[in-house]
Amino acid sequence: MATDQFAELLVRLRRKTGRTQEEQADAINAVSGRETMTRREINRYEHGHNIPTNHTLAHIAVACGLPPEYLQREAAAARARRRKGARPEGEDQDDVKRRTLLGGAAVGAVAATEPWERLAHALTRGKQIDSEAVDNLIRRACDLHVREGHLTALELQSEVESHLEAITNVLPLAGEHERALTIAAGETAALAGWVAWDLGDHPRAQAYYEVTMDCARHIGHPPLRALALGYASYGAATPERAAELLIQATKDVRGPGNAAAAAWLYGRLAEEAASAGDHTNALRALDRARFAYDFADYTAEQAWVRFVTPYRMDSLALSVYGQLGRQELAETADRAVDRLGRQLPESGVVVLGDLANALLRGGDLEQGVYVARQFAAASDARPTTMGRARAQAVAVQLPARERELARHLQRFAA
């Protein structure tokens, strides 16, 4: 593929990270904070048609876990060879061999196996990275947690794992930014675990959750462990085991600055208690969730809490009241409909499923069928494990005249 020594180096760098050209472009864009790098441009670099600018080289180096000066030095030598039409004066064959060996050693530093193993390894190292690149990486981690509500797990997987690679490769250069980048890495790893779970790869999900907790221990940041435990609770064998994980998670988000996280975790605890038929603890946990949410401040909390929206809190309440058969179900469903307004198709599969189920259980068949249709459309566009679980519950609540819709939801749930 490559036509000269520097192009070959770029090819080796990419292949050692296990990325395709498109994934390499995504990783570089994650570092730069812009969507300017393309697979076509990577291809041109790797065929020796173009040599990246020093600015671009710095982003490539960071995405691959190398000091920018290394790639810039190699690129300068490549430009000199082009100008002279041969190797630079004074550079004999031994020099070429030395540069190739050094390049191989540098590339070897980014060789690894699974993404969570590379992240775990990176936690043991450390240097310096540009503040702007750090801000871009952290902002991107936050954006991914927001995008989770609008993409399928399959669509999100490559974005999340590519971003995790970019942060992992940067960690050895983090210096004073190590804590902030480790938090972003842990948040991204937890989301990668959630995506893996949604795709049915439970061992991979568990590995990501464990490395998220490694990040939390490494920098002494309990809320990061709470995120991993919260996600892991969905895959717990029993409601009782899920409750154990969630109780530990709520302890990790005590104190100021964690209100939204606490609201989600107490809401999840209420769901699991309701699933186990524990009315008292379910209602108590739901009250604590609502109280915590009154103090939520997204601007001052962890990036990952962006998915804890008012709609998500409505969904948790609907799930709890529905499982317990509480009279508050109808009133909560009405409030949820008013809050959503015309945003029904954009509000998320889980929220729509819980709302449709609540309306149908409460006897509001006309509104329930309407929301069930919106839920079916959203589920088709964004199939998820949680959506499939709700599809079955909605299907059995539909009136007899909606047999076709019920069959559609049952096929989706299967």
C-alpha cells in the first residue's frame, strides 16, 4: 500500500491500534474536536500522496499514543527526502535502519489486545498533552452519552470504542490532565459496556464495567464506580442482586455535586424493588429519587448524567407505579404526556414504552394506543434490549382491535 518510509509508518501505527482507515479518521477527529479528517485523506497519507501538516500530525500522534514531536520529526525527514529526490545528505543505510527500528518500537507501544485491557494498561503510565485536545476529548465523551438516546447500540458501538481508543492512547501523555482524562475514559468505557450489553455480549460488557471501576479506584472518584454499578444492575441475575449493586452505587454519589446521578440510581433501585414486589422500599426509593432530582445541576455534575432527563425520571416513576399497580399511575402518565407534548418520537424508546404501558394500564386506551404506535416506530428505528422488554408488556395491554399493532410489537420483542 505505502510508497515511502513515512507512509509505511502511518500504516503500521493504524494497524497496531486495530483500526480501519475510517476508524482512524474518527479517532483523529475525536482529538481535534472537528469532523475534518476523512477515510479518503487517511488513504492518501498512507499511499504517500500527501504528508500531513504539523498540526494534523500532532492530532494523529495523540490518537496513537505517541509524542507529537516524534511524528513531526519523521515527517520532516520525509519532506526532505522528497525535496532532494533521495535520502537526506548524511543519512546512510544504517540511519534508515535505525529510524525504522525506532519507529517499530514506538508503534509497538500502542499494540494491544482488547480495548479495556489497553485502558487498564494506560492507567499505569503518564506525560503531557495539549489542553485544547483534552477539552475536546472530554466534550466528546459527554456528547456520546447524549447520543445514546438517539442511536442504536450497533451505530453507537464504533463511535464509543473509537473514542475510548483515542483517550486511552492519550493517557500516557496526560500529565496534569490525568484525572480529567481518566474520568472521561471511565465514562466512555462504561458506555461501551452498556452498548455491549445491549448487543448481547455480556462478558465484554462486564470487562468494560470492571475497567471503569479501575479508573474510579485509580483516581479516587466514587461516582465513576456508581455509573458502572448502575449499568451493571440491568444485567443482574435477580432483582435482589440488582438492588445490592444499586445500594452500593447510591453510597458512591453521596454529597453535593451528584444529585442527578443519585436521582437515577434511586429511581433504578425503586424499579428493582417494585420488580421484587417490595412496595415499601420501592416507594421510599422513588421519593428519594425525586427529592434528589430537585437539586440536579447538569453544569456542575458528571458528563454522563446528561441522560437523566425529566422524561427519564417520568419513565422510572411509570415503571414503578405500573409494577405495583398504584393509583398514581394515571396521574403520572398524564403529566408525562403533557411534558412530552410533540416530542413523542424523539423522547426515547424506553420512555415511550413505559408511558404507553402506563396509559393502557390506567384505562386511557385512545392515548395509550397513540403512544404505543409512537413507541413501535421508535423501536423499529432504534432496537434495544430494554425496548424489546417493554414491547411485550405493551402488546398484552393493547385492546383487541389493535391486533396488528400487538403482533408487530410481539415480533419485535421475540
